[in-house]
Amino acid sequence: MNLNSKTEGRNDMNLMYESLARAQMTERLGEAQQLRRGHQLAVARRMSRKAEQAAQNARLALARAL
């Protein structure tokens, strides 16, 4: 095995590790985006319930005033 083939072997290994690192990073970014979407959905549901409750309270207040 000469120096050139050792260098090529190291280069190939480096490329494999870089490719693996890119794949893992892409996977983690996808997971983070899913978590954000889940959090945003939970916040939207909470705000919707608050708005429904406020509307109900307004209807009750109007009914009492009449």
C-alpha cells in the first residue's frame, strides 16, 4: 500500500463521516421542525379554547343584562 492509496482511503472515510453527519443533522432538523409544529398546534388550540370561553362569557353577560 503506497502513500497515495492511504490518502485516498482516509479521504473516503472522511467523506463517509461527513455524509453521515449531514444525514444526522437533516434528521435532527426534521425532528425539531415537528416539535415546533406540535407546539404551535398546542398553542393554537389553547388560544381557541380561550376565545370560545370569552365568547361564551360575553353571551352570558349580554343575557344577564337583558
